Amino acid sequence: MLDCNKIQAGLSEYIDSALPEELAEATRAHLRSCAVCTKIAEELTQTSRLLAFLPRPEPSESFERKLTLRLAGQALRPKPITLGEKLSAWWIRPRVRPAVASALAVAALIPLVVVRVRPASPVALPTHMQTVTENREVEQALQEHLTAKTSEAFGDSSGLLLASAHNELEPGS
């Protein structure tokens, strides 16, 4: 036996006697045992009889010509191109793949360049170094060392002038 969904899908053809004989016999057997499908078949039969009494509309003289032109216009209309087809056509161009590969390589290198270019953050001195720099004598010796290097670069005693100018600028000197 066929299930109700399959029977109901073919009831219109059954009523119009358009089903093959095997399927028509299976439908008759199902209708004898199923009240729901029988009720639907009766309603379809009544609708079909009512439609048979209606006058058949006659198409106008120009109907076939208009229909033929309309169908030809639809058949000849170019099919719209989908986004996938556009991307596929773009991708197969000879210069696109190397350009995309180069752009991706550059994009991959940008984070590396940005990380390397950033200035180093100031390094905090360990606490034992901070106590050394707080000592006034060590700081003065460091300044003398720096000014001595400067005077060597100038080749004269201008380093002494720089050292004395630095000492004048410091408060408490």
C-alpha cells in the first residue's frame, strides 16, 4: 500500500484518469481503506465537475504571437553573472594571482616591520644601580667622564667649558 502523502500527490491525475493502471489500482485500494484520502478525492472530483461547466476561455488572435515574442525575449536575454562567476573570471587573469600573492606577502610582513621599528621602552634600573646613581660623587665622576670624551672629540679644552656650564645649570652646585 502507498502512504497518504504519495496518494494525495497523485489524486488529481487519478481523478482525470491520467495515472498508469498499476498506480491507479494501488490508489483505488488505498482509497477503500483511508477515509481522509477518500474525502480529499471526493472534494477534488466535485471541483473538477464544477470547472467542467465553466466556459472555456478563447485566446485572442494575437495571443500566440505575443507569447512567442515574450518567450523568445526571455530565451535571448543574457543570463545575469553571479558573484562567483565574476570572481572566477577575475582570478584567472594572468596578472591577478602574482599581484594577490605579493599583496599577501607584504601584508604578512607589515606586523614584523612594525614590531621592529618601535622604539625600545626605557629600561628600569635595578635597585642597587639606583642607589649608585643617587650618590653625588659617582654622578660627578660620570659627568667628568662624559665631558672628557666630548673634549677629545673637539680636540681642545671646550669639554671643560661644557662641564662648567653643566655644573652651573644644576641646582645645588
